[in-house]
Amino acid sequence: MRQQTYIENPPSNGRPLGEIFRDMVGHIAEIVRGEIRLASLDFRQEILDLRTAAICIVVAALLVGYGVIFLLLSLVFALSTVWSPWLSALVVGAGVAIIGSVVLGIGIGKLKKPKMKQVHSS
């Protein structure tokens, strides 16, 4: 008696092979759609988190800006006890302009210089 192999007579579970492949393709497509939905939700959440962070940074920058303005104004008032008000305002304004020019020059200088990558030799 000859032994039967799966190639000659595969076992039958009652479902045609075409139906099994269709189900597999359908399940794979469903998994891919689910992954795309999950990635989309993650992306939206990251955008919302970034938006909240950006709003906080803008509000903080405005508050710091107003704080600096009031500190400079208090410096003008303090100097006006020694000098005339117009001279104290001129000195504070010139000081701020000089500091701003130096910082601007440093920033422009850093933009113009290309970064050199260091090569480590062993």
C-alpha cells in the first residue's frame, strides 16, 4: 500500500484555497488600515502637544519682554534721580542698543561661518 502525501491529496478543512487567500488579504488590509489610523491619531496628538507648547512659549516670551521693558523703565527712573530724565533715558537706550548690536553681530557671524565637522583619528 502506498503512503499518501499532502501534495497528492492535501487535507481538506472544508474551505477552498481561494477563500482562504481572500480572507488573508482582507485581514492584512484591515491591519494596514488600523496601523494608518493609529499613526494618524499619534500625529494629531503630537501636533496638539506642539501647539500647546508653542502657545506657552509665545505667552512666556511676551511676559519676559514686558518684564524687561519695566526693568529698563525702572533703570531710567533710578538714573533720573541723578541726571535729567532725558539723559537717563538716552543712556539706557544707548546701552540696550549697544548690547543688541553686539548680540546681533555674534548671531550673524555664526550664520556666516560654516560648521566644521571634526574627524576623530584613532
